[in-house]
Amino acid sequence: MNHVSYQFLAAHRDGPVEYVTLNRPDVRNAFNEEVIAELTAWSTEVAEQARRHQVRAAVLSGAGSVFCAGADVTWMSKMIGYTEEENLRDATAMSRMFAALNSLPIPLVGRIHGAALGGGCGLAAVCDIAVAEQRTVFGFTEVKLGILPAVISPFALAKIGRSAARELFLTGARFSADRAREIGLVHAVVPAADLDDTVAGYLREILSAAPEGIAAAKALVQNIFDKSIDDATPLTASVIAARRVSPEGQEGMRAFLEKRKPSWSA
């Protein structure tokens, strides 16, 4: 696949897996307007490729010693001079970026190391599967600057819940990778030497599962988690009924009964 040219991202495809790397190591992969625009464009491109069955998983990482340290100092200095209307436009663009990453119809796997602070924690939150190197430092640090983790809050709350958010949003305290796993922000914590192998293990699991089934399961999580049983029941019944009669569902069940691998299995 030929990517558009990015200034602050490095993207490449390896078989059915798309890899994207935040590529501003000199500023610890911090966000600015250009990074936000490029990640939004990348998400749009990859979502379209996924719908054409050309990509089945994506891995998000950071170049250099840090995954993502939050907001760029230069960008922050511009914000100070912005009007409220300009800040609203700026924050809306960032919110759309996180929403685009969050709604990719394929699994987004985070390869997290060094630090994930502020918006970096937001990136961890929109990853379906997040693998962290054991020395990684996390933090919703915005209140230390007199602001707050507003744009990332819907995604962080869906991942870590209200109790952890009340502690970590209100203190801005930094916390360990083990604590991040404890609250559900990440799913695996490993030594640096095992980071890539652990990501690869998750990718093998993903590639052995049905692509359309994964997309439907991801949508199910987002559509059902805050609904009552009564409201969820007709939705869950209808989606499983549709999957059972779909070509992919039929192939998967037949493959199981015939003791063979399904057509999509890597």
C-alpha cells in the first residue's frame, strides 16, 4: 500500500498488519496540530483499507525513548494566546482524532514504552490492546498545568472507570505500568526485551480470528457497555443472529465442526 507522505508519522504495512509510529523523538513524540491532523488522516485511510479487507490489525508505537509525552511546548505556547473560540476549534480537532482511532474497524494494538503522559495516556486508552514496557511512566497530568484531561476523558473513563479517574485525573499523579494494568489502561506489562514478542503474540491471535467478527465484536463493546440488560437484549440477539447467518459465521462454524482451519486463519 502506498501511504500519503507524513511529516511526523512513519507508517508501513507488513502483510495484513499496519504499523504507525509517532516520529518526533526529539520532542518525545509530543502532539501538535500537525501530528493530530496526520493521525486523523492515517486513521481515515486505514479504516477504508480495513473495509476492503486489506488490513486486519494496526500497531501504534513511538520512536525513540518515549511513546508520547503529551502536548508539544510550542503548541502549548500558541494555546495561551488563543481565544476561547480558537481553543474550541483546536480541541475539537484533537477529539476527532481520538474518536477516529477509537472507532477503527480493526484492533489497534499499542506498543508503549518510556512514558505516556496527558494525551499519550489518551492514546493508550483508545488502543484495544495495550502492551507496556515495565518501566513506562503514565499520568493524566493536565491538572498540574491548570487544565484538565477533557478531550481524552470519554476514552479514558471507558477504559479505567470512574474510581481510578477520580484519583488520577484529580491528582495528576504519575503512575507505574503495573498500576496502569491494574486499572485496565494496559493489558500486559513486560520487560523491554519482550515487548515486540508480546505484541506479535497478540497479532497472531487477531489473525487467527474472523476479521468481520472482530469488527462486530469491537462495535458490540462500544454499543453495549452502558446499556441495561433490557435495552441490550434485543441488540445482542440481533447481532449474533446476523453473524450466524453471515458467510463468515457460516464458514467459521463449519470449519469448527469439520475440524479444519477457517479460510481467514493466518
